[in-house]
Amino acid sequence: MEHEFLKLADMIVGQRAMVRRLEGGKAFISRLVAMGFTPGTPVTIVRKSGTGPFLVKVRGGQVALGHNEAEKIILSPVNSQEITIEEIAPTETQLSNLVIALAGQPNVGKSTVFNLLTGLNQHVGNWSGKTVDLKSGGFMVGDTSITLVDLPGTYSLTASSEEERIARDFILTRHPDLVIVVVDAANLERSLYLLSEVLLLPVPVILALNMMDVAGQEGIQIEPGVLESAIGIPVAPMSAAHNQGFDALLMRIREFMDGRSVFNPKKASISAAHRGILDQIVLEIKGFTPEGYPDEWVALKLLEGDEEVAIIMEERLPASNWQKVAGLLYEHEDAVLDIAGERYEWIARMVRAAVVQPKLTRGSLTSRIDQVLTHPIFGTIFLALVLGGVFSVTYSLGTPLQEYLGSIIASMGDWVRMNLTGGPEWLPRLLADGILGGVGLVLTFLPILAIFYAALGFLEDTGYMARIAYLTDRWMHRLGLHGKSFLPILLGFGCNVPAIFGTRIIESPRSRLLTILLIPLIPCTARMAVLTVLTPIFFPDQAALVAWGLVAGNLIILMVIGLVLHSYILKNDHVAFIMELPLYHVPNFRTIGLYVWENLLGFLEKAGTIILAGSLIVWSLSYFPTGDVMTSYLSVIGRILEPIGQLMGLPWPVLLALITSIVAKENTIATLGILYGDLSITLPAILSSSAALALLVFQMLFIPCLGTISAIQQETRSIKWTILSSLLMVGLALVFGIVVFQAGTAIFG
């Protein structure tokens, strides 16, 4: 009876209930069922906090849900003996080239498998026609060259985000020779859901049964041979984090290459009640589906409420055909739950055949840890300590290393000036001031970058990063965002460019745009490194206080701008928050090392191209035509802008240094080094304390680097928003720079 039902939002911590129905439209329901919420499924409330997100245990895993999402899940209370669905709950031919796609849900160790197979032989390349970079790598099996493409993590083939859409479309339209689906052996009931969908596509599949070690620790025993027979595809058990199972996976790939693999997949069926409807839809769409899209798969996606597929087919079908299809879909809105139910029943059969489940006598290690780390008070305190620790370690360890590298660069410059004689007069100055004084000085940032990215990689690999999203969801909602937006914002402290690309995890276009516009206000490591160099020069006794005060100022401005944009310009509908919280596990330091290496390599590429070009241009403009910077081409440009600089107490050479930071933020230091030489002596002599503070404020708020501007354009696909973002940053920098100088001068003289 209806009065016996309750909403998930009304449950109390520890209460168990059975899912009875889902509300909110087909697309939203499809997302929920991919996470395990289907009628008849038991759920347990692990944590709730006022109007903040809920932590729910479902099908052996933990999922974070926003309050509004919890309102749309209708349940009925049950006793433990009433639950009949079985839960797996953790206690804690010679080919010249082969293209293999690596697919899997998030948090199943897919990237670790990728790194294990490819090592350092990998690169990131843009997929033509898409605003996304796909990581690919190469390895050899015998004489065959293998290209492995690491697809973004996706819970299902009903895409709800840009990354999930890319993963699906790559399989459908790029026709890889083979797909390796990576699953979490410790949570098969949910991670097999993606496999149940991939098996419907006309592509060979190998199942990589990863995290076998974690499953064993949780008391879960899996018989890979039995699972292989049950599903009808090759299965390779492995523990990629411990370099175990590599040979088994390679053997499966070799068997496929030699034509010895047996692919006879036993696919999830569709009930008789909807089989006829599916066939009718297939008849209506036959001949109109996009190339590479199987007719039955498209029909199935239409029944599941896939909005993107529906838009595509409405455009491609004649009006009469679409009217018939739309009518069938309207009459059978319940099909999405029936299809998901059949898939989970298929999964349950596979699990029953091959898995021995542990008796659940106590909470898992992850659950016990989360009692503290997701607590609204203790968890927030721990998060503050973690973030504080990350920045403290980054700069306390990185700054001395940066200073040491800086002394080496300076010594090299002195040696060049003294020993490189007899040639053109400009050559030693070019090498010492243009290259070593520009690019060389920028390379001193490497220690800070390495430590910061190592810390981020550690948090991600342990599983804590998802908890950060959960804890910050309530705060982010005040800006019209949710906890997922905090993750790219946090990444922005490393570099704004990958942070902007990281917004692909955000489903709402408006929330994604808002996050993109806010990220340039995050002080990246380049800006922080500039701050680290300049602050002690101007404020030797209060350097730390001034630096962190400026960072806090940026974050306050970010919140104010976010509130204004959300309230008046980018008003958006409610943002759904649905996110899995993975098991905690020991980090894989090889994976972290590769993560650090990839980011440092990207920085070095920038230093060798953009920053080098910028440094050479700045040096040339400062040297020619007279060899004296005060009568150079650069001085002409600077003097034109001098009236603006005077409002902030900045001479034109300093203003020029700020302008060159548009190429790369590090160019501020590079240009100042070229123009002034020893900054510790020259800068305090020409800038007052108020002007110095205005310089630092301007540097922190000024227009993002070219890489960030390019990323904004790629992700928004809008020249308008790219220009508006840059103008916003210029305006903020000018306003606050002028205010700080004028106020400081008025107060302190």
C-alpha cells in the first residue's frame, strides 16, 4: 500500500529497505539503475547529513546521492529476513596492428591495467571531432604491434556525461578489434553491468577480472573458469596493482590473435513483455541508424530512455516513423526498469555460478573508516588537515629544492657570460638571459609540481578523492554546483588546464560551464611558484602570511563570483549528484609515479615550446634594436601601457612581465629576470610595499595562460564564453590591483 512506502530521503542511518520504484524520468532512472538501484534491491543508509548528500549501501558498494535524488527513490521498510536478493558485500594470424579498447566502470583499476600493459610507452592524443583526449599506449605480442586505447570510465552505455559518451562512441564508431572490459572482482554484482551492455555489441570481448587480491581479502572466492563458461567469453583473473595476472591477460590476447578464442556470450535477455515492442521499434528504425550503431542496440537504448540516442533518431527518422516510435516509448515507460532487472538477474546467475560469498559478520574496513572520514564534522576536519598537509608538504619540501635549482641556473648563466666570448655580442646574453633566465628559471618549479601531483595521485589511488566530493557537496550547492565540481577545482591547484578538461565528469551543461569559468580563479602551481619567488623578496618577514592571504583572497573572490554567476547569469536546474564511493585500498606507487610523470612531461613540453618561444620573443624585444632594454622595442610597448601601470604603482617593465604571463604564468619571473637581472636586489628598490602587493594581487587574478584559454574554448565550444572569461579575469585583476595600491598608499603612504 502507498502509505507503507517511504522515500530514501526519509530513512534513518542504519535502516534497511527495499527499492519499490524510481521517479524522475527515464534518463535519470537509467543512471540510477546503472548504479544498482532497481525495484526489489535492498539498500541501507550508511550516513545522512541534513540536506546534504546521503551515503547508501547498494549491491555491495557505496553510492553518494544528493538530497533531491534521494527524494525520487521510493522504498518500503523490511526486516533482514525479507530480503531475497543476494548481496555481495565486501568486508573490505599475424596482424600488423591491433587496436584494443580498454573499458570499465570507474574505480575498477582500469588505469592500473593500462599502465601494466603499456608502461611508459603511452601518449595522449585528441580524438578528431571530439573535445577530449584519449590516452593510448603500445606494446608488442610476438611480432604484432598492439595499440591500447584507455577509454574514460563509464557505468553503462547510456551516457550521462561527456566522458561516458566518448567511451561508448569509440566502441561503436571506431570499431576496435577487441574490447577488454575490466571489472572489480570484489564487487562483481555492479561492475558486471557494463559488460552486460558491451556484450550486446558486435565486438569480441575479454573480461579482465581485476582486484582478485581484494576479493580474497574480503573472503570472496571466485572460480574464473566457471565464470568463463557461464558468460561464454575469455576471462583473465588478475591483480594489476601487484603486477599479477599480466601473463594470463596476454595469453588471452594471443589466443584472440591466433583465432583460438571462443566467443559465445550468453547475453542478458529482454522479457517477453517488451520483446515484441523492441522488435517493432527495430522495424521502424531499420536503415536510419547511424553507421556503426546496431539496430537492436539503438532500439534498446530508446527503450531505456537514452536522451542522446532519442535526439539522433528523431533527426534521422521520417516524421511518421518517429511518431510510431515515440508512441511505443510513451506506452512502455516502465521498460527501463524491466531491462535493468533482466541484466541484474543475468549478473546474479553469473555470480551464483562462480562466486562463493562470505558470511557478513561485521562491517567492512571501508565502512568502518567511512564512519569517521565521511562524518560531517570529523570528516570535514580530516579533509582540512589533508588539504593543509598537501600544501604544507608541497611548499615546505618543494621550495628549498626550487631555490637549489635556481642557484644552479644562476651559476650556469654566470658561466655562459664569462666564458662564451669571441662571438656575436648578443649570443651569450641570449643564452644566459633569454634561455637560462627564462626557461631555466621556470624549470625550477619542477619539484613543487612533482610533489603536488604525487599527493593528488595518492589521494585518488587510495579512494579518498571520492570522499572529498561527498564532503564538499553541501558547500558546492551554494554555488549551484555539487561535490563533483570540487574535484576539478582541486585539480586546478596543480594546473588549470587538466582541471578544465576534468569538468567532463559534470553532467549538467550549465554547472559544467560555471565550473569552467571559476577554475581560472584557482591559483595553480605556476602562480603559486611565482608567488613563492616574489613574496620573500618584498615581504621577507611575513612571506607566508602574505602568500596564504592572497590565496585566501582568490578563493573568496571565486565564491563571490560563483554566487553572482549562479544567481543572475547561469541560473540552472537542480544538479543531480550520484557518485560511487570505491573501497579504500593500498595505493599503487607505480600508478602514482606514472601520473606524476605524465603531468611533468606535459609541463616540460610546455617549457620547451610555449615558454621557450615566449622567452625568446620577450628577450628579442628587450634587446633589439640597441641592445639596451630601456630603448628597445619592448620599452615602446611598455610606455604605451604605462598609464595603466601607474594606477597600481607599477613601472612599465613590471607591467610587461605581467602581460607576458598570458603565454605562460611562469613568464612573469622569466621576463622580470631578463629585464632586471637579480630580482632580490632590483625589485625592492623600484616598488613600494603597496605596489608590490598590487603586483602580487594582479598576478594572482590576471588572465589565464594560453593553455587555459585554449582549454576553455575546447570545452565550451564557444568563443563568446572564452572571451568573457578572459575579460572577467582582466577586469578583476585591474580593479583589485588598483584598489590595493591606492588603499595601501592612502593608509601607509
